[in-house]
Amino acid sequence: MTSHPNPLLRLARTALLLAACGLSTTAFATSEAPQLPPAPGDAQQYQLTQEGALRRELSPGIYQVRYSPFNQSLYVAAAESRPGVQGGVIYQLDPDTLATRGLIHTDEKNFGLALNPAGDTLFVTNSLAGAVSKIDLKEGKTLGRIRFTEKGKDGWPYGPRSAIYSAGNDTLYVGGVGDPGLIWAIDPADMTLRTTIENAGKWMTGLLLDPAQNRLYAANGDGEVLVIDTRTHAIEQRWKPAGDAKALLLNLALDDKAQRLYVTDHSQQKTTFVLDARDGSVITRLPVGDSMDILLNPARNQLYIGHRDQGTVSILDATDYRELQTLHLPPNPNSLALDADGSHLYVTVKTPFTPDRFASGPGSVVRIELP
């Protein structure tokens, strides 16, 4: 007889698994649920950080942020991690004031975000539901959804984490957290599965495209960076920057001119690796401590790294890695995004989770005017 995992245990296990990959989730309520934080639309505080950045409290359980050139707006994924709340919200914010321009209420909880090249279509990973949704930003409507049924060798369903849109081959790539991890290649027009890239290592985490080289880079919890040919979807190389040491690689950034690939490790090596993008050899490790999200700004030749445990974001010179500025954004900086001209950096800041896997308070969005 085949045993079926208890659904509550499945949610709890998914929460723990994705938390290890830097993406915590909502699980389930107990009889001693925490007090509800403010609901969307309630009075929300604005403040200036000690470095003078604009910060706004937004919602419990916010995750990724993306800037859309289509309507010059920020979009923030919220799982609404509060007891008694089903579904989630996509916030549309003014990039200058962080005021709410619109709300898209969703029937599933929202985590990772990707935009099409025009910026008028948003793809959202619904990690707890094992799904990815497609949202029309012109109308604020869900146009389609794909659900995944695969399970890892332990019998647990995969949790979609990162998503990235490849304009070169008109494909949406989504990483599945599980053991072994996998990557789905999706037709963004009708949200159907084109192919599955299997054996992608334990806990598929970050994804990054190098269009000039027809490459997709993928990081995983086995300490690997995978090099995938986007024409054949074959895994061509597996790089292990930490060697045989335990590593849980998370997010990636690419300096295509200098051929440097950056990959973060939040929990094991607690560093940022700088790799030669041609062969995966380690150039150096940046001594910045635990590293979550990472972003390169070619317009300013700057590198931004979020430090979840330290509660800070570092701004580094992208040539010699001098620290230009440290911004204090407690408690847990999570996701980074730039506006169209690279003059402002946006950061989502999470709050710790309670033992019941709810947010302990509202998360925030920060707008940083770059030096």
C-alpha cells in the first residue's frame, strides 16, 4: 500500500525546505495564533532609515520585488502570512513615494516574480500550491496557471522558487525546490510545459540568464552552479566553488564584460563567490558574511548584496570590491531590484516567523537613492 503524506505535514515540511533556501513560507495555524497584523489598505508607516532611505511597512510575508518599465511601477509579491487569510496580494507601488497604486488579490500565495520584456505581464511562483501564475498588468487579471505534479525521491511535491524570462527563446524558466531539484521550461504564451531539466541537484534555488552565451546558470543546495545550454536544455557543466565543503548556493549575478559570475551562500559558507564565467574557477570570495540576494548595476559599476542575518545591504565597487556604503535595514533584507536607469535600488525586508510559520509583523519595502 502506498502511503500519502499528511497535508499538514507537507505544508510544514515545505516551509522548512524553502526556508533553508532563503524562501520561507506560510504553513498552518494552531490554536494559539498570533495577533493579526494590519490588513492591506490599513494605515501603514513611512520612515527614513539611518542612511536616509525611504522605508514603508507593507504586509506580512512579502518576498520578491520587480520594477516594470511598462507603467513605471514596482510590484511586490505578498504571501499574506497571517492566520485566517487565504490567498495573497501583488502590490503595485509608486517607485518614488512607495505609495500604493493598485492591488491584485490572488487566490494563491505569492513568492517569486518575473516579468516579460515589455513589462506588462507578471509571472508569479505560488510555492505552496506547486504552481506558477501569469498576470496581465494592464487589467490586473490572472491569465493562466500551470501546476506541477512531480515529487522528489522522498515523495514530497516540488516548490517553485525562482522564475526568469528568457527573451532569446521566449521561455519562462522556473526552479523546483526538491531532492533532486529540477527546472521547468514553460511556454509563456499558454503556460504549458515545454520540457523539464532533471537532476539539477538538491534544492534548486537561483536562476540567471547569459543571453550572449545562450546560457542559463542555476544554483543549488549541493553547492553547484549548473551551466545549461538554452538551445538544447542540456546541463553542460557543474561547478562546485566550495569544492567538497558543504555549501547551499542561492542567488546569482553576472558581469558579462568582465566575465565574472557571482553566487551567494547565506547559510553554509556565508560568503559571495566570484567565479570566472568561462570555466567556473574561483577568482575570490568576498568577505562580506552571509549573503542572500545579489544584483549588479552596470550603469554605476556597483554590486549590491543583501545580508539577511546581519540586517544590512552592502554597496560595493564592482571592479575592486571596495565597500562604498552599508545600509542598515533590519531585521531581514530579502530581495533586490533596480529601476530602469539604475539610479534607485529597492529592497524588501522580511520579519522573522513565529513557531507557527506566520510573519511576526509587517514586512517593508525600501527605496535607496544610489551614490
